[in-house]
Amino acid sequence: MRLVEKLKEFENQYMFIKWATGGEYGKLIYAGEDFIEFNVIDVETMDYSETVLIQSPLILEVAIGGADIQRIIAEVSSKISIED
């Protein structure tokens, strides 16, 4: 199974992605054959800071679980109001 095929299963999930020129925490929006769309989260403010389009062959590492990811999910979830 190719990485992109596996990432397709995790669209709209929070994760850490490391690619050739950087690595960030964020939310995977779209995983396609030629690129992925990734909303980067500023870990200090828990706000989305930018959207990055990464060529799929440049992805080096993906972390879907772990303590840091759980902390980000908890902090983002605490900002969601009942009205949303």
C-alpha cells in the first residue's frame, strides 16, 4: 500500500507531517496522488496559520497518534463552542 492511499483514510484528522523542507502539526484536508493539502496549526495559539500543498513524494514521515497529537486535539476541541 502506498503512503498516499493510507493518508486518504485519515483525511480531516490531526497529525504531524514531516516533509523535505519542514514539518508541522495540523489537519490533513486532502490526500491525492500528486499532492496533499494540509492546514498548519500554530501550537502556541492553536489557530490555523497557513495551508500548505505538499507534493506527495516529498513526505518523509507522518505521526497520527501520540501525546502531542492528543494535546492538540484536546486544545482545539476545547475551543469549539456549543453553538458550532
